[in-house]
Amino acid sequence: MEEEVFEAREELKRIEHIVFVSLKYTRTTDVLRNGLLRFVSFYDILVNGYLLHAEEKGLIEKIPKSPALAVKQLMKLYPDDAKLQQYLGLYFFVKGLLKKPYDKINEYRRHVGMLFHLSEENGDEYNRTVAINIDSLEATEWYLNNFFSFSLKFLDLAKEEDY
């Protein structure tokens, strides 16, 4: 379990590098997409750590191979923890975005972005779009750091100097 948490921290460092270094110099949607893929990878690793912790405690018998099923199992395992449910909700949102086509906006400029059109597939009467840009990626990176800190406390891996 500790190995997964350590690997998740390393993945978080890679995300930080993408957000604070790579995007500042390249400003392409490919780098934005790579950042989103790293977010999903971070969640996959950390959720595996959660499930290994639950397996050690005897709360579950086996861990699903599919990352999405693993997240769903974790959500079912702790349905009363609203904060954990909120953190895990972002996983499905980002994973769903990655499956959708997107428009490139302002490529090679400061406000580079990916524009996702959500309403076309489910037939909503409202036009819903989501724009992923440098600023939203920075906010999501901050959110992932909070999730990582929350996870350290949740899994009893935090040291007193971490508080």
C-alpha cells in the first residue's frame, strides 16, 4: 500500500511538471491532454493503494482489475465519506472528458485550451461545454494535492510534520 502512495506522489510530481513547466513553454492541447491522462493515472494508482489498505483490513476480498471498477468499489466501500466521494467524482468527470472529441482553441498561446461539447451526445436541450486550459489545469493540480494530503491522513500514513 505504501508503495502505491509513493508512486502516486511521483505521478503528482509529473503532473506538477506538466502544469508549471511544460505548458509554460509549449502551450499545446497535446500537453493539456497529457496532463489529464496523468490525472487519471494518479487516481488509478492512489485508488489501488486505498483498496490494498481495505484488503489488509479485511473489508474486501479482491481488487478489481479495471480502474473504473476499482473506483466504484471504493465509492461503495465508503459511501458516508462525502469528501472522498467528491474527490472520486472528479475521476469519472475527467475520464469521461478524455473519451470525447474536442476543439483546440488558442493553440500556442497563453490561453490554449480544449473545448468539449457535452450536450450533443445525451440530447440535452442546453448547450454545455467544458473548457480545459492552463488555469483549470493548475486548479485541478491544487485539488489533487489536497486529495493526496487527505489520502495520507485517511490511510494513516501522514507524519506529524505533514499536518
